[in-house]
Amino acid sequence: MASAASLLALIDAAIEALLTGGAQQYSIGSRTVTKLDLKSLFEERRMLQQQVERESGSGGVTLGRLSRARR
């Protein structure tokens, strides 16, 4: 299975292709190919980016609660 980082690179390439004039849907003969829409690509990108950050130990937020010991 591909790593999150390599999938993220593929998603970025797909987003760039759509933004720079790539077709979202096209037909060749009797076959029609439909690519993912930008909304789906950006949602998948967000999830993959979070996974990459978790795996690399960068980014993300860790919340904790600190309290003083009562005397």
C-alpha cells in the first residue's frame, strides 16, 4: 500500500491538473472517465496531510490540563 506522503503527492498533482485546465470528465468512444471533483480532492488532501503530520511527529495540537496540587 502507498504511504500517506506519496498519496498526498498524487492528490496534489490531481488538484493541480484540474486547476490548470484539466478536464474533470472526458469520453473516448463509448467510454467515459470522470475524475474526482475538487471538493473531494481537497477533503482527501486535508485527511492525508493530517496523517503525514501525525506520522512525522510535526504539526497537530496536543491539549492538556495542568492543575496545582492543593495544600
